[in-house]
Amino acid sequence: MIDRILVWRGLSRCRRNGLPPGVCRYLEAVRKPLPHHTLLSQIRFVVFDTETTGFDLKKDKIISIGAIALCNQRIDVSDSFEVLVRQENVGAREAVSVHGLLRKDIAGGEDEKCAVAAFLDYIGNSVLVAQHAGFDVAMIDRLLHNYFGIRIFNDVVDTASLAKRLEKGPYYNLAHKAGEYRLDTLCERYHIRLHDRHTSAGDAYLTAQLYQRLLAKGYKSGIETAGAMLMK
Amino acid sequence: MPSNTIVERVAADLSQYPPFDLLEAAVLLDLASSIAIHYHEEGEVIFNKGDELRQAAFMVMKGAVRLFDTIDGEEVLVDLCDEGDIFGVLAIFGGSTYVLSAHVAEESLVYEMPAEKIRSLISADSAVSMFFAGEFAKSMQVMERTLTTAFDQRRLRYSEQSCRNFLAHETLEVKPVTNIITCSPDITIREAAKIMSDSNIGSILVVSPQNHPLGIITDTDLRKKVVAQPGSIKERPVHEIMSSPVYTITGGKTVADMVMLMVKTKLRHFCITADGTVDSPLEGIISEHDIITSEGNNPAVIMKQIMAAEKVDQLKNERDKAENLLQIYLNQDVAVHFISSIITEINDALIVKAIVFSTADMRREGRQMPDIPFCWLSLGSEGRKEQLLRTDQDNALLYADVPAGREDEVHGYFLELGGRVTSMLQQVGFSKCPAEVMASNDQWCQSLSAWKKYFSRWILNPEPKALMHSTIFFDFRPVHGDAGLAAELKRSIFDEITKGRGFLEFFAKNALQNPPPLSFFRNFLVEKSRDHANEFDIKARAMMPLSDAARVLAYELRIPDYLSTAERFRKLAELLPPEKDLCLEAASAYEFLMRLRVVNGIEQHSAGRYIKPESLNKIERQMLRNVFSTIGQVQKTLNLRFQLDYIRD
């Protein structure tokens, strides 16, 4: 309900040219929620990953977003997305060690506001998919709140939870064995060749391949619609 | 704008396999950015026979896909595709429905490439277009220039590296000497010798007033024909001692051409004239020295050493050198027909030398050669000029019919000669034939009439098993002695064959004994029978079916020349216009197989017959798959031509 109100408020700002066009196209697209009976084969999924300076939702910043679309079981390379986010005061320490990005790369990226607006324009009303999706969505939501007074309105699938659900059933306690559902571990388990770890686009591509296999596994357990996938 | 990171990742995956390994970076990235990646579980259907074509071609990136036809409700396996294999390319070339079904054999990741993208690549890049022409023919299951294109592609693939190594040598043009010293035919030998010594040259060309080459005088001529002769002939005109005519050629010859020419003609000087004949003005001269100094390791040198050899162990040395040369040529990707002609010339020279040594030895022991012409025959692969590695000896001796009463004397002499030559060849490194098919065997050292009788028996009473063992005799080739005897034998074989038509059918049937495998899958050979083997017998499964087929057709069409399998197929292409393309493909296929076998043989220090599929790279596997389909087509043609289905047991 709060979502409806936020969308409506955003759209009325759009009419007063108060928001960038990409954001407005996004709001138009998500105005109507996805019907639960929609077949998975008809949905455009956007598998994405964010790269951040750390794991503190309040202090840390997004330095890149990578994404790739998956429709009807096919990962579509032509429908992919990658943006580097310019962050002036990011120390070399975190970024270089974890992400392999150099400071000059980060300094040469888009500014935060444009980057996140471009991402919204790219995802439209797709169902979002990410590994440990909660964190990435929260990071983006914080930017959206600050710049546009909105948040992500799309349905979201977390591949770690989905894998756990398909392998162990919905009530398995993930907290105790977090290691079993890390992206590396999952890729290994599903025979996906690891490469380009720790760039957002590389991880998004790996996550997309993982999701492809989870979808196939899900079909076998009768998960064929948006409602079944999102447990709504 | 698609993600660079992902596009580059996909491009890197694509570039592991042909034809994408040859694409320029920008083109490859553009293709990668258009790819869709599909995951399939075992048993899933990608498409079925009769389905409408999808606007894409597919490439297996991981896993395996089974392609099969359905005939009368029964599945007929056509291919098993593994990593890097491309299938479903019909969409690129038009058509409306799939002619095969593609089902997932094990969990697979399949790249879909938009047909439109591939089409534009094909029009822009010749390597890609040739590659897909091959893939297309495969998927249509029709033979449409598959191999010719595939081999062109291979040439392209290797041209870069071989040019770098090889252009520096063999494909370089030999620069003729153009400031030639000449003289007229009327000057005296003494004057000519003075010019030569004044100009410090080893030879002088004798020319007509129009500057047409008439002959040549070399240091050797002066030494042998003048100095060594009694009496004074120095005042005689030069035309009396010159070597004439001279061998003339046109300009622009490469080192490889010249080496071949030297080996063949055993000459040391070649004149370049305006039109390549003796009736046009002289433009330059190329001497042995020019050729040798333009390249170090040289068959002509080996040849010369063989000719000059005085002892058997020298021959062995030269044959060892020839083996090194073979390896150099293989590394440099020199055409197989060139390599095999060189090696054949060298082997032949060794045989001739062994015969010369043996007759001389016998003469010294007081055994004179009878005044009966004889001919030394090479059989089997040596007879077909295809022996690259030193394998077993297969030879025979043929002598003219002997006047009554002298049979034992003549037979005794030649049998002794055969024995000496074969054991000498053994010392040189050609091991004995285990089946004793050699001129040292009483049975295979015979008069012309006896040989005619052998063939007549094989032809008129063809018995499958005996026939199989006699095929090597049908590849006989005269190496030394009176070639007229061999020609006479061949004529009589043709006559016998006309009398007994059934023979060719048996012969053809023999060529169909071994159907080719389908293809390779990982480290297995995929068979129609589905008994997958992990070793590939290149001789029995690929080379023999082709050489058997070429032999049958060569005898059916009465080709009198002594040809190799590839040469037979090229000749057949002229004689059988409807089968022209197939014959040319078969010729290329056979040469490809020869190279593969010899490379494998050198690596394994064996005859190269058994090949481990894991030692083959992707392009070799794809080439072999095309070769298999050519063999299948050749067998089908043979089957139809001789209507063998009627006599199949």
C-alpha cells in the first residue's frame, strides 16, 4: 500500500518535471503490479549485482552495478547493463583489495544519481534476481530515497534463498550454514565455471547462470508461475 | 549498451573454438554481444525433425547434444556434439524445417547465435564463410563441397604460421643469374675454357645468333669430355661436346619448384627463357648452387649424396636425413603431395642404388646379369608413392620371358639379386615384409607370363579373402629396369578384367568392408553401431576405404599411369564429370589423412596407424568428421555404380 502511494507521488512529480525521464519511465512501468498467475516463461528477469565499498548500509557506497536479463530460460547478452559509479572519496584500501577496481576507474564513472536512474530505466517492471538480494536492494533503495523519494518496487528473487528452498525445503535455517549458499559454493555445486569474481557484471552473469539452473530445478517441483516463485 | 565485462566473458568462451578463434577482436565482441545462453537438462528437446527453423545457430558450450534422423520411426544417430560443436545451421542458409532432431544428451549450456549475425559474418569473413559452408553441408547430410572448403579453411588457418617459416625458403622465388656469359657454338673448346677461367665461372651457355639456348658446357664436361680424352680435341668446336638440349623453364619459380625439378630431372642447370622453351631468347640461368644456397636442408643434396654413395651405410645416413627433412616439411605444413613426391624420389633412388650395388657385387663374384630385361616393382603404398615413414618393404621382380632351357639360370640370377637387394634395403632401414611379399621370395620373382597368370587367376576366380591379400599387387609400379614390362603386365590385366566383369564387383565390395565412423565425441569415436571405441585405426577406417575405392575405379576406367590415391582421385575427377566434386574432395581427404598419420607416427615412433582421439584438436576432429562423410559418399557411389546391393551377402 505504501508502495502504491510512493509510485503515485513520484508520477505526480514527473508531471511537474521534478524527476529525470528514466525514473519516470520506470515509475510508469511498475505502476501495475505483476499478476501472480503470470507464467515464469513470460517474465523478464533482471539478474543484478552491486559492488560496494563495504557492508555497512549507512556508510558504504555503491561503486558499480552490473545486470543481465533472462527471458524464457535464455540469458540475453545483448540485454545486459553495467555502470561504474563515481565516488570521489573512496579510499584505495577497500575497493582495490576486494573488487579489483582501481580508483581511477571509480573516479571516471557516472555520478550516483545518473547511474541509479539508468539502472531503473533498464530494469523497468522486470522481476529482479540477486544473490543475497536484500543487501543489494537496500543499497539501491537508500540512493533512490535520497535522490528521488522512491524505492525499488519490483518483485525480487534471492537466489540463495531459492537454492535453499529447492534443496532443503522452505524452513531450513540458513543462518547456521551460510557458507553453503555463498555464490562460489553454489556455482561449484551447480557446475558453473567461476570467472570474473568480484566485478558486479561478472557476478551478475554467474548469478544468472545459477538462476537458470534453479529455474529448471524449480519447474520439476512445479514452480511455474510468478506467484509460486515469489511465494505470494 | 550491453555490459562490457559480460560481452568479453562470452567472447573469450567463443574464441576457444573455430571459426571464432580467427575473428578479429571487434568482430568477435560484436558477435558475443548478440548471444543468448540457454541451459538444458538431459533429455530436453532443442528442436525436432520437421520443426520450423529457428532464426539461430547453436553451439554447445558445455555438455552434449545428440543429433539424429528418424527413418521409418527408427532413430539413426548422425552426430554427438560436444564442447565447441555447432549445429542447427540450416537457419543461416534458408530452408523451412529442420532435417534432424537435436536432443540434449547431458546437462548442457548452449549458445544461440542469431542467424542474421552469422550471415553478415559470412559475407565479411572468408574463413567463417568456408567454415559454415562445411557445417551447412554436414547438417544437410549432403556433400556439397564440404572438404574442398574445409581444406581451404585449413590452409587459411595455417597459412600465417607456415608463411612465416616457409616463405623465407620454399615459396621464395629463386633469383636467376641474369648477366650470363655465353658463347657461339662455333668457337673452339679451348676458347670456351679460357672464357670460363677468365670469368671464374663453372659453366658457359652456348647460344644461337638469336640468343636461343643451344647447350651448356660445364667444368664436368671439360674434365670428362676433354681432359680425360686422348689426343687433342681442344681445337674442336664447342657444340661437339656441349650438353644439349638444355632444360628450359619460365621465370618466377620458387625454391620448392626448383628442388622438385632438380630431384626429378637430376640436372644441375636450368635456363630461363622468354617463353620457357629452347626456341626463345635466354633470360637467365639457375644452377644447383643457386638453389642449394637458398636453402640449407635440401632434398636435392640428399639425392646427390645417394647418387654418389659407394657403400650401403651411406645410403642409410641419407635415408635418416630424409626423415629429418620430412619432419621439417611437416612442421612447416608443406603440401603432402610435395612431401610424398620427394620421399618417393628418395626411396626410389635408394632402391636403384641397392640394385646397382648388388649387380656390381654379383659381377665381381663372376655372376653376369643375363641378357634378359627385368623390372623392379614396388607394391602397396610404396607403389602408390605414399610411403612417408619407413614401413615394411613390399616389392617384386618381373623379367621378360626366357627362351626355353634357360629358365633356371635366369630365375636363379634374379632371385639371388632380389635377395641381395631386399637385405640391403633392410640395412638401409626398410624392414622385411612379414608376409614375405618381396622380390627375394621365389613366388614373387617371376617372368612376365608367370605374373600374367597370377593376375589372371585373381581376376577370373576372385575369392574374397585371397583378393584382400592381393590388392597390394594391383598397386605395382616400376622403379628400375624395363618399364615396358610393367606396362605390358598392366595391359594384360585390363584385358583380363574385361573378360571377367565379376571381378570389379568383388573388388568394389572389398572397398566397402569398412563403413566410416560418424565423428568424435570427447575421447571416443562415435559409430553408427553405437559401439564407441577409444582408439581410431586411421588406416583401416579411413585410408583403406579411400585407396580401395580409387584402385577399383582406376582399374575400371583403365588408367594406365602408376598413380597415388590422391592422383587417382584427381584423374577420376576428369574422367567422371558427375562425380568431379566428390573425387576432388576424396583426394584432399586422403592427403589430409596421410599427413595426420605421419604426424602421429613421428610422435609415437610407430607406423602411426592408431590414433588416440584425445590427441586430436577441435579443427582436426571437425576435418575428420567431414572426411568420414566423404568416405560414406564415396562408398555410396561405389555401391550404386557396381550395384553391389544385389550381391551383398
